[in-house]
Amino acid sequence: MGAAGSKLEKALGDQFPEGERYFGLENFGNTCYCNSVLQALYFCVPFREQLLEYYSSNKSFADAEENLLTCLADLFTQITSQKKKTGVIAPKRFVQRLKKQNEIFRSYMHQDAHEFLNYLLNELVDILEKVSRAAKSDPESCSSSEQIPNGIKTSHINGHVREPLITWVHKNFQGILTNETRCLRCETVTARDETFLDLSLDIEQNTSITSCLKNFSSTETLNAEDKFFCDKCCSLQEAQKRMKIKKPPQILVIHLKRFKYIEQLGRYKKLSYRVVFPPGAQTKQHCRRHRRRIFSFRGCGPCRKWAQPRTLREPREKP
């Protein structure tokens, strides 16, 4: 990595991003799934900045107990504080904490990067909520979770504090999907909203991310045994169904479904199809009410054996 790092610096020259660091993560036998997710999260700049800000502003809580949030923040701090622009870092503390906390990751079996990403984000949310409750129980440190930098905002109703729901993790990754179903008899449209942290897309041969997004929001006809029960018609009717992005997240995580169940084989098969990634992607045509947002690709490269999540970061507007 040292030789490769020096080559990278020479290749970029004056175009090397100011203040940025490019460090590889050491693999402990089977931790490629973990390293790829950590790399993708590190280069999600809004997430990285808010994590480090939260960590530095809540040292008293962070020092009280080691957890995945403190280990992740410590790893990111090590990378950003390096004098060299390129190199290698061993995420030993984070991996040890991960294995200690969840026995699934203690074996030497390969793990799914998408499942690990969801697990990590949910753990971060749980930790933030725990810190928020601890802060509210200590009036000297914080009278409300709203005073915690990047923390969870709460509201007071009749003297009672509502349970915290939104964290800076949600603000970065959470979006809203709308599931629309149109009855073909009475034309009544039934819409149901649901939150999401990532989009799982089916892939085909000779395809692209743009094509996968179009297929995700395409219209599906419900007929025969899959008819839709229309409340207005009070009976099963043929209908059209589609999924639309009502509110895009700040950071859109895309999971490519690279495993497909083959009935003839009686097992799942790895789909090693090439998926083209354009420089950017627009969500206008996939969104309800044409909410336009342009994303630029920021993420890890494909893993040779396992499907990896891809991240899209919304570019900052020029002043």
C-alpha cells in the first residue's frame, strides 16, 4: 500500500483534495465486508463530520463506556490526524468491539456487507438514544436532548418528554418511500408512506444504476391471484402498483441484489453482472411530485466475492 499510496499521490499531484486522507484498512482474515463499509462511511463527508463533531462534543459520555460509536469515531480520528496523505491503518479496536458485541462476527465466515451496514447504523442510533436519555437524567450536564450537538431533538407534551426519534444518523440516511396502488376499476389511488435507510435494487446483464432505479419505480400490474382488495369497490380488483421516492435522503445508500434464487438448482446463485456507474444520478424521475435531487457517486469499489453497498452523496451547492 505504501508504494501504491506514493503512486496515487504522484498521479493526483496538485489535484489531491485539500485535507483529505486515503488510507487502506488492514484485513483480519475475513473482514473485507467490514472494511468496505467503513471506507464508504468515511468518504460520506457529512456523516464523518457530524460523527467527529458529536464525539468531540460529548467526551464525558464517550469516555464512560466503549461502544461501536466511540470505536468508529476513534478510527476516523486516527485517519484524519495522519500527517501522511496515504497509508494503511489497522481497525483493530473497532473489529474487536464488533466481535465482542455480536457473536455472528466472531467466526471466520464471510459476512454480508449490506447486513453489516444496517446493523451498524441501527447500533449507532441505539447508542445516541441511550446517551440522550442519560443526558436528560442529568440536569447539570443537559436539560434537554436538544442541547446535545447533533443529538436527538425531543418535544414536551403536557410536561412529559416524548421519546427521541430523529438522530443525525436518520438525517443523513433516512428517506421516505411512497407505495402507490391504483384500482383499475374505480381509479382510486391508495398511498402508503414508509421510511428507508437504503434501496435494494434488482440487477440484470448489461445494466446501469440509472436503469436499476427506473426498474425500481416501474409500474407492476396486480392480477389473477395477486389482485388488490379495493376498499371503495369492497372486492378484489386488478390494480397497478409502483414505488416512488417521496423524500430522498441526504446520503442515498444503494444495495445491489447480487444473489438470486434459482429453482432448477435449488440454491442462490451469485450474479457477477457488470453494473455501470455514471458520474452522477438524478432522482427526479423516480420521485413523487418530481422532487429533484442530483447525487454524485462516492463509495467503495466492488468486492470480488460479496456484494457491497454503494453510497451516493449529494454535492454541496457552490456559494
